Amino acid sequence: MSHPFKHLKVILTHRHQVIKNGFHLGIFFLTLRHDLSKFSYQEFSLSSKYYLGNSSPTNLERKSHGGFSEVANHHVHKNKHHFQYWVDFYRGYLIVRPMPLKYALEFFADMLSANKTYDKAHFSGENVLKYFESRKGYFILHSGTKEFLENCIKRYIDSKWKNLHKKQTKVLYEEILTKYPKTEIFKIDNEILSENVLYG
């Protein structure tokens, strides 16, 4: 059964929180465009169909379609704050670029908002860090982006927005990125696995 109105409420709540976070981070105007593709027919119709309320509808969509999500595939190629946008596939390798500063900050704002939207009662910087730490091993993120995001979350835990103003994050970003190559290359193993590897 589809839940378009419940899904709409979740996206709007999430978007408004990202915009508030973006104001603190100095990317307010960028976040006004945050997740607009979620209102497209392709994403909205399927997301309403697989609405869960306490997590992304793509989780249920994946379970229903052997692990593949049309919503996620469409969404990440329309939104530059998703790390997948900065990954290229070439001859069996993944070529990974650092996320530009403004999109890395939007990703950070997005993670904070997602935690508050889906689990408001337990929202905290510590929980956002736990989320990130538990996933960073299989996020195909450039090492510089990964370190930058981790630092932003820790700064938020220590002093909320105090040390996350635009000039401060720019200095941090540039300092971290100088330690890493412009791209990182990951070899793909072509072994075919059961979808149980995703959910088992």
C-alpha cells in the first residue's frame, strides 16, 4: 500500500532540517535545492510505495528487487552530495574523486538531518558518528572526504556549530586534502554473490 502523504511529510521534515544545518555551515542557498529529485515521479511514486517511516524506503525496495534500487540509482546521480556521484567506473576499477567542499558539507548536514528525522528521540552527534563509523568501511569515499566528514562530526559533538563556520571548514578541508592523491583507485572483484550477502 502506498503512503504518499506520510512520505511527503518525511521528505519535507528532512529537507527543512538540512536547510537549517546548511545555514550554520554557510551553504544555505545550496541546501535550498537539497533532494529536489525526491519530488520527481520516478522517485516519489516508488518511495511512497515502499514507505517505512523509520528508515529510507530504498531499504524495502532493495529487499523486493534482489538488492537493486531504482530510487537510489536515480537519486545519487541527480544529487552531488552523495558520494556515489563522485565515483567513476573504468575497466574494472572504481576511480574516486574527493567530494568538493560544499557537497561534503551538504553530506554532513544530510547525515545530521537523517538521524534527527528518523530517530528524533535519540538524536545526537554521537549517534551520527556511530552511523558513519559503522558504514565508512564500505562507503566508496575518497580518504580525504572520509577524514573531513569524520572531523566535522567530531567538531559538532564537541561544540555544535561553533567550529563549523565556512572559513573554518574550508581551512580544515584544504589541510586534509593535501595529504591524499587527487583520485583513489579501487579494483573490483567480479565474483558473483547471492543477494543474501546484503541482508543475511
